[in-house]
Amino acid sequence: MEELFGLSMNTIMVVLLALFGISIASVLLVFLRAGHMFRMGLRNIPRRGLQSGLVIVGLMLATLITTAAFTTGDTLDYSITRTGYERLQRVDLSVNLLGENDLDSTEADIYASDGVTSVLEARFAGDEDIEAFIPLLLEPVGIVNQRTLQSESSIVLSGIDPDRQTLAGGLNLVDGGKADLASLGADEVLLSQRAAEKLDAEPGDVVTLYAAGTGRDVTVKAIVKDELASSGSLEFYEKGSGGGAMLLSSVQELTGHAGQINGLGVALYGDVATSYKRSDAAISRLEPFLQTPEGRAALGVETPVTVSPIKSDLVDEAEEFGNLFTTFFIVLGLFSIAAGIMLIFMIFVMLATERKPEMGMARAVGAQRSSLVQAFLSEGMAYTVIAGGVGAMVGVAAAVGLVAGFLKIAGGFDFLQAHVTVRSLVISYCLGVVITFLTVVFSSLQVSSVNIVSAIRG
């Protein structure tokens, strides 16, 4: 996650680290200026082991809640983004042939001329952001595996240009490595993993493809991972039966769309996870050209096309989704954090009541009220530092259990993968320590007011 409540996570971390530093410096100052009060505060921790353990458990509540919330948000953000990267690979932008009215349009798919790719490559040769153009023809077809007789009424058959697809990263084999697109024959198909599982297919099988009233036997050359160029659009990828990739010319011939494409992706410079950052700059030059008479003529369409930053949108959605869950858990946790603050106050009131004779004798031999505050502050900070570490570890375990146990296994969210960032751990730990430290300071000021005579009499 990059933001929370509209604030940068980096800014939040820096502020909390500064407050954490002030807290530690305050106790360090006590150690340097009043070492005897520092030792007086710490000596009670090992002397009362069971009590100290209970205090630490009570103090770790705030850190546990915030750590679990941040870890859950990081996991959702990371998992959704990773799934998007795997699906889109190097496709950062998509030329939308339906233009701005695509969500309301009931028309059939619009097809463009496959010659537009060469025009765009010539026009944007040497562009500082655009690396490659990826033409696609995505068509639903029926399929039957002749060996197993398993069939699917509709998968997405993707027509690809081997040279351009290779320039944009190629297709990934399920067993690792890249598919050899250069040797892909006219009667060969690269079947996606999901389609292969549906059809119980393996390399070497002969499958029959049905489209436009005709059938065609092709050979499964390899099994590739599901992605845009092998399984089609987002909607079909999530709900359908996978797909397969063939030569663009073969798909055009089979489906009756000679010389046409219905998808045009754009790969930007960078790797899979960073190239989308160039989207706005690339769109600012690419979209105006496609809307000129020259651009429309190259496309062979009349509609005013647009360019969509599909990968950038996906990253933003993942960030928003992660923030939503984190905010939800933190808002719910505020009630528990408030209860934890009250618990901290009550703990120190209890400790002060128990040690009233000790405090009275300390005052009788010359200790000031500020000295008692220093002793309580030292003891409280020791509890806080330990409780923050324990709370962070337990919070991570709770979040991983929620993701791996409940959501992934029971809820069916197979795409989730636990992910913890150092930044979130630092924020969670520092936030828990700072909240507890402030509460300890306030409670120490309250309980340090003691009457010497009544304390000693007690």
C-alpha cells in the first residue's frame, strides 16, 4: 500500500519513527540523569515475572490490531497486483476501438485493419516510452480433444504475431521458460493452462477447433500460462475456460476475419511491474494520433478510438482495495485500541496502588514526584518495547492465518498470497509503542501524586 487516509505511507512511517525516537530519547535521558530511578523502575520486571507477562499481553493489543490490519492490506494489494501482472504481462495500454462509449454500446466487436501495427511502429519509432505494439485477434471457438474426447463449447482463440509478441516478452510456458513462437506452425496451437485442464490435454494432442461453421484439426504444441495473449480479456479470463494462441493468419482464416484484428496492446519500456508508470506520457502522444484522419485511416474504423491504461488502472484498483480493507480493520480496531488504552491506564493505577508503601518511603528519603514519574516511565517503556515486538509478531500471524486459513481455503480466494512489508511492520510497531508510551506518561503523572504519611502508614 502507498497511502492510508489520503496520507503517504512513507510520510506516516517517517512521522512515527520521529515520535518513536523521541520516546526512546526520553527514557535514555532518564537513564543518563537519574540512573537510580531508571534501575528502580526496571527492577520490578524480573521480580514479578507472572505480573510482567500479563502486563505485556495487555499492552500489545494496539500493536497486534494495527499489524494485522496493515498485513491484510499489504496481502490484498500484493495478491491482486501480482495476479494482474501475470495476466497482462507486458501489455500496459489497450487501444479501445469502441471509444468512450464502450460501456454503453450494444454493438458487436469492432475490427480494425492489421496494417495499423506497421503504421504505428513507423510513426512511433524511437519513442522514449513506447517499446512495442501487440496486435491480437481474440475470437470464441468451440474445441474438442480427439484423444480424451473432452470438449468446451467456448474458449478464446488468440491470433498473435510471433515476432511482435516475442519483442513484448513472448508467452510463458507452464513448466518454465518461454514458448518458441518463431517455430509455431500454421496448424499448431499453444493451449493455455486452464483450457488444458478442462480438456485433459497435453502437448502432441490433436484438437478440433470450431468457428464460423467449420472445423479444423490442429496440434497442441505446448501448454502456456493463462494471460491476455493466450486467454483473452479480463472477463473471459476470470469466468471462462481458458484459451489458446495461434498464428494471427491462421485465426483470421479460421474465423473469417482476413486482414483484421480486434485487439491492439502497447508495451512500454520497463519490466512487468514498472512499465505502467509511463502510461500517461505514452497516451498523451498515442491517442491524439489515433484520432487524426491518418490514424483512423490506418485503423480502418470510423469511431473515435481511445487508449486505456489497463495496467495502471489495475494497480490503482488493487491499491484502493487494499486501503479499503486496511481502513476497515483499523476503524473497527479503534474501539479495541481505545479499550487497550484504558487497560494500560488501569494497569499502572494497579501497579501504583500495590507499590504505594514503596513510593512513600522513596518520597520520605528525598525522592521528588518527578523521580517517581521517571521510574514509572522507565518501567512502562520497557514493557512497551517488548509488548510492541510481541504484538507485531502475533499480528502478522493473525493476518496470515486469516488469509491462508479463512479466505484462501474456506473462502476460495486462491489468488491470495501472504505478503508483509518492512514499512508496514515499522509503522505498526512504532504506532503501538507511541500510543502506549503516551498513555504511560499520562498515567504516570496521575499515579505519582502520593501522600508520604498515608503511603507509609498503608
